[in-house]
Amino acid sequence: MDGAPPLFFGAQMSGAEAERRMIVEVDRTLSSPARTIVPAGTRLLSLGDPVDRIWIVLDGQVQLTRTVDGREVVFHERTAGRLVGLLAMARGEPAYFDTTAVTDLTTITLTLEDLDRALRGNPVLESYFITVLLRSLARRHLRAVELRVEVDRLNRDLAADRDRLERALADLEAAQAQMVEQASMATLGQLAAGIGHELNNPIAAIQRAADFLTEDLAALVESAGADAPAGRFLQRALTRPPVSTRDEREQRRVMAEHVGDDDLARRLVAVGVGDSSEFEAVFGGLDAAHLEEALATVERYHGLGTSLRNIRSAAARIGGLTGSLRSYARPGRELTPGIDVREGIEETLLLLGHELRGIEVIREYDDVPGITVFAGQVNQVWTNLIHNAAREMGGAGTLTVRTAAVPEGVRVEVADTGPAIAPEHLEEVFDMHFTTHGGRVDFGLGLGLRLCKDIVARHGGSIEVESAPGDTRFIVTLPVEPPEGLEVS
């Protein structure tokens, strides 16, 4: 018999050689115990079974499994080792795995008494047995480490997949919301264009009628006599520039001193007679009755001129509004070169005039190059930014719109004097549905700033926000030429 090797001889002998020598020593010590042939698929041990023997696998392969949540999970196959059941038997515990023959097996079956007798009677066998056992445990431990590493990797991959899915879902929600918003804006644009078209003809008719009335009245007045003052006061009402309240009070004071009657002075100043020389030229020498008659005639002609002026002014304003509507609501299905952003901003300011009452609007327009954009989409950016600024100021404050040429193209800045955006919210203002206004979502279902960002990004530009108390600024930069392949969406 060879001398017993050291208990741990590691790399001095391969695992297969240690197993071969162990089996040789088992045969020598136990007088070649019987070999048993186990067909593939045979269950050697079931989870929870009591273990009163071990199997030394001479040939073939076993598989250690457990059923987890109704699914069979393989824990060891190539790392199962030659010794089956030893750990459970040594600890007096039931089987921890289901052990099944993957292939036909050739085994030696030993009871605890057989194993104890062999090990006590052969120190060499004891050394080989411990070596094989330790290497088997090492393989299982390494397999456990590999499984842990694999689980960690799968968890990382799963987390990455989850993040990708969350981003894809967010992008999908944004795309759906954008489609809804764009469909709404398209419908609104069609309605606005239709209304603008329908209003255009009657407004043009009103403007022409006002011009005809002005010409006809002037001709009638002229035919009444060249010395009649009515024509002069009619034209004055049509062209008279605004007079400040302070100047009007001073004129009434001067006229009251001259005519000695506050009410008469008020009526005279109202028709534009603000000094004594004109009063004498028009009404000098008239007695009280004729003065009243002449002043009443002048007031009627002045009133006619004022009414015509108001009609013409109102018609011109409505015409400007309908023109802005048509321009703003252009379908924008094609890129338009040479767009001056200042014109789009002015159209937006005109359309949102009702929201800007009580707000001082400051325009700081530098010369900027024309840019190639989808005009309707870019106008939507100005609308959202100016609307949000007006809303945050609550009808009182200052709105400043600046334009400048920059190396990147054109920069537009919309600033308001409303409350600041909290620093922790600055990164969220372009998120879908985000709002800090009264805790509610409004104006485009909370999509306004998100759509602004999408539109600007689609055109190859950028949008940023800076905010401090009384000074919130949205800064939009757009290139002169759009990115290649830009398509309307």
C-alpha cells in the first residue's frame, strides 16, 4: 500500500486522477463492492427524502434540481461531482435536491457503516476521499458564485431593459400626446383659417364703405360752401392726433377764461377748438342763439368724422387680426425659407392681445437672418411661451421679447416678471403634463412646453429656461437652415 498523501495536495494531482485512486482504494478496502447500473432518468434521491447511503458515480452524469414556484430549476449538473448524498447523510438531514440520472450510471452504493469502516481502515482512502469531496464542494461553490454573477448580470440587463421600456413608453405617450395636440391644432388652424376667410370679405366691404362715406361727406360739405367750417371739422376728426389729458385740461382752462363758460369751453375743446384765435375765426360775432346753432352743426360734423375714423380704425384692426390668423394658421406642410421670426412674434402678440391687457410689452428686436422652418409650428412655440408668461404674471407685469443673430442662427428670448420657477422644477418644465400653475394642468393638457421643446429640437435648435424671482426667461435658438431630412410631423 502506498504511503498516505498529504491531506491537501492541490495541483499535484488532477481531479480525475484523485477520483480514480479513491475508487481503487475503495475496491481494495471493501474487496471490490458490487457495481450497480442505474438507467437514465432514474431518481436517486428526492427532495426531503431521508439519506442513509451514498452513491459513488463511476461513470455517467447526475443532475441536482429543485422545484421553485412550480418550475424545475437545475442547480448542478456538470458540478454535481462523484459523491451523491454525502453531505446530507453526514449532517443527518433529508435530501436538499432532487437527484436524477441524466445518463446511464455505473455506481457503488455505500451505507454509512460501509463508508465509516473503509475510512477508518485505510488512511490513504481517507486522504483521497477528502480531496475528492473538497474538490466537489469547491466546484459547487464556484458554480454558486457563477450563478450569483449570472443573476447579477441578468438583474442589470433586466434593469436596463426596464429603463429602456420606460423610456419607450414615455416616448410613446409623448408621441400620442403630440399627435392629439397636433390634431387639435390642425383643427383649430382650419377653423381659424375658415373664420379669417369668412371675415375677410365683410371687413373689406366695411373698409371700402368707410372710404366711400368719407369721400361723399367731404364732397357734400364742399358743395355746401367753401366758407362753411363743417368740412374743416370733419377732416379734423378724421386726422386729429391724440391729445393728452393734461393738454386737454389746459385748453379747457384757456377757453373758459376767454368765453366765460366752462361747459362751452368743454364743448369747444372736444371739437378741437383749443385757442381763442380759432374761436374768433369760426364763431366770432355770433350772438348766443347763432353760436349754439353753429356749434351744434360743428359737433355733428365732428361726430361724423370721429365715427368714420373709428369705423376705419376698427376695420383695419379686424383686417390685421384676420391676416394674422391666416398667416398663423397656415397648414405649414412645407418648409418655408426666409421666415422672419419677428413677424411671427408680432402676429402672436396681436392674437394674444386680450391676454396681455395690463401687461407692458417691450420689444427688443435686433436684425436677424431669415430662417427655413415650418412657420405654423414655430408660431406655436411663440404662442405657448407668450401665453405661459402672461398667465404666470396674472395680468400685471412686463413681458420682454428679444431677438438676436447668433453664430448658431437666431435667438429669441421671452422674459416675464412673474414668480420664479423653483430650482428643483427647472429640469421638469419640459416634461409632459408638468405644471406648477395653481396645481392644475391647462393649455394643451399641459403639453405646451413639451411641444415647444419637440418642435425646436425637430428644427435642430435648442430651448433653455433661466428663472429668478421677477425674471424668468425662455431662450430659443434656431438654425438658419434645418437639419437634413426634416419632415413635418
